[in-house]
Amino acid sequence: MSEYRTALNLIKPKASFWMPKVRTCSSREGTGFDEIWNVMSEFLAASENEGHLDRRRSNQRVSWMWKMVEEELFSRLTRAPQVRDIVHDMERQVLQDRLLPHHGAEQILDAYERHS
């Protein structure tokens, strides 16, 4: 178990309020599960007391919002007729090393903007 503790000291904890604890268990012997459950419960209580879970959930909501924007923009972009007309050519040129990816992206976005 000391090797695990040493390894944990090399990893920066994600939560400043909590120092991970090393415990062992064995499904074969049926031991250690109560102790692990207690540590998990301690972590949950500490997370709630520090507002850690609420902050993470808030940050997740912001990330989800931007992911939805990204997905919708991509959907609108790929459905646009002016983009569909050039996208296969851009992909082919990039695959054949005749066009750099960022130039292909610029051309696709320019086509979209010209007709939006």
C-alpha cells in the first residue's frame, strides 16, 4: 500500500480541499469495501461543503452550452448548399496534400459567409 501512497504524492490532486486516501479491497476475500465506501462518503461530504460539486456542475452547464452551439453551427454549415458544393473538393485537396487544412477551412467558412 505504501507504493500507492507514494504514487499519489506524484499526482496533483484535482480538488485542493481533499488529499486522496489509499485503501485496498479484495472481492475474492470480501474485505475493504466498507472502508472504501466510507472514504467515498467523506469525499462527497467534503465536496458538498466546499461547493465543489456545484461549481463543477455549473462549469459543465457552460461547457454543454458551447458544445450545443458548436454542434448547431456545424450542422448549419454542412447543410448550407454553398458549402456542400465545395466541401468534397476541399477534403480531396487536403487528402492529396494539395491544400493545407486551415486554407480549406477558410474557403469553406468564406463560402458560408458569402451566402448567409
